Amino acid sequence: MKDIKITDNIKYIGVDDKTIDLFESQYIVPNGISYNSYLIKDEKNVVMDTVDTRATKEWLENLEKELAGESVDYLVVSHMEPDHAYNIQVLCEKFPEMKVVGNDKTFIYMKQFFNIQDLEERKVVVKEGDTLEIGKHTLQFFMAPMVHWPEVMVTYEKRGKILFSADGFGKFGSLDTDEDWTCEARRYYFNIVGKYGAQVQALLKKAKNLDIQMICPLHGPILKENLEYYIDKYNTWSSYLPEDDGVLIAYASIHGNTRSAAEYLAEVLTKKGAKKVVLTDLTRDDMAEAIEDAFRYDKVILAAASYNAEVFPPMEQFLHHLKGKNYQNRKVGIIENGTWAPSAGRCMKNILSEMKNITICEPCVTIMSKLNEESKQKIEELASAILDK
């Protein structure tokens, strides 16, 4: 077990998983993921969430080592998703006197996942602002619905001024991975929580009233310093505001001609003074990272081939992902390609029309099969328009 210091009486008992290939069976995690769980030792011992089935054995070993022969009095369930909740029944069977703390929705879902025979006698149902005294430590509970399931709640530990933030402030990557927090936290946020910006804003308003000195999420590192930085990032992300001045060029090319147009556009934008230009190939690059970059930058240009009188599916998939994540407040340019009856531009505009506050720059560039002088001129005009403040 890693030597991760929280406080003298609050112990980290989580596990790194570096064998997983896809988190939630869809997100590439080259550096794995951490399943965070915590033990608060006091007059009453409290476990803060369990871990995924992939980590059961090591987690139980970590717990037993820190308990040193003592028992568990309470299990607090912040979130019922299986990567955090899989071992609820295991713990209930191991500690027959243990109480389980959650809200009304927690126990609705718990009954769907598990068959805990005496759950009605063991459950402790908490509401907004309720507290649990366990000795020197006091736990206070705040509901965080749809961040990112309906039953999610966070816990504030008053003595250490610690926020146990559930999936909030989490990131991809194991705890022993030396990498920048922001990039993988951003990719995690927009792909997993991104749709629910309003609900994250509501939680941030509650957090403003708390003196928070440490944040303990269910994935990723414990945050102890510069908390204003992390909270400010979450405020920006959940407000759907651009984080950086830059242009993402997302392209979906069949035979390479649309890719050539995207690369030409990148050169033109750079010559015209764009602060940052990022190219992503929607047919080959990580879709989750493309979504992250679409939210990160204030401008995006979509370049796609026509396909079956519609748009090449990787672009359609990308746009539907953005729509599902509540994409908004961005400036967008469009490049379509087709050998006959180009249709990609129309299809992209139709999907974009269902998003909030999207400004489509003119001209919409049409390429007939491959770049020529006329389409290059239109690309230069589009580059000027997208950079025009």
C-alpha cells in the first residue's frame, strides 16, 4: 500500500489499477486509474467508500492493516457506481454490526445491486446538512445530485477541514503516475461529468461556505495545496467557458484529401497568428481527448467527408458526443468534402443547431474531391473569420 499521508487519523486505503485498458469500457487510460477509499479512525471507525471488484483483495488487505484488529462501525457511500461501490456487500458481511450511511436514492440503487438481508436495520439515511458524530471527527453531508449520478453526495470532515468529493476533482491515472493534473482531470471531467455543469455549479456554491483545506476524491491524487486553482478550473469547466485561446481542427477523412485540407488550414492559421492550433484525426485519435480539446479551446473547425448523403460517421459520432456533453458557447467553422453532392456541411450544421450559443463562421468551405486554388482561398477566408475577434 502506498504511503499517502492524509492526517494521523484518516488513512488512505485505496488501490491503483494499472492493468485496466478502458475505464467505464470506453475511455483509454494509459496510466491506469486509482480507486480511492479512506478510513477514519476514531471512537467509531468509518470507511469512506469501497473500490472496484478489480481491486477487492488488495483493498481488504489495506483496510485490515490500518484497522489493526478493530472493527468498522460505519460505511459512508458517496456514489453507487460499481467502481466505488462493488464491495459494499463484502464489507457488510465482514462486519455484521456495521451501519451503512447514504441518502434515500443511495439505498434504492443499493437494493438493485446487492441483496443485503438486514439492510433496513443497518441503514442510516442522511439528508442535506445532516451530521454524524464519530468522536473527535464530525462528518457533514451535502447532496450533489447528477455529479454525475442522482444519488451522489459529498462529505465534509470538520476537524481536518477535508472534503470527500466523490467523483468531483477526480482524474484518470494511477497515483504513482507523475503527470500534470489538469490535462487528465479535464479529460475525465468533460467525458464523465461534463453534461451536468449546472449541477456542478450548485455544488461549488455549497463548497464556498466551507473552509476546505484538503480535497479527497474517489479517483486521482489528494489535493492539499493551491486548492483555488482546482476550484477555479471546475468553475470554468462547469460554466462551459473556454479555457484557452486556440483552434481545434477536428477532421474525419476517408482517403486523405480532407486531412490535407485540415493540415493546410493549420498552416494558414499559424501564419495568421493563431495562439494555438491543435489537429485531431477523429478516425484514429482518442475521441475522449478530442472532446476534451473541444471544450478547452474557444474555437473549433470541423472538416469532414460526405458519406451516404450524410457525414462521415466519425464526425457524426464526435458531434453527438459534444451534444451529449452540453457543448456550447463556441465559435465553429465548417469544411465539407465530396466528389458529388457534398452533404457533410449540411449534416454538421443540423447537429450544431441543437447546441446552445454556437456561432458558425462563414464561409462554409466546400471541397470537391481535393484541394485546389479556389478551395484554398476559401480556407484562408475561413481562417480569417474564425480568428476575427
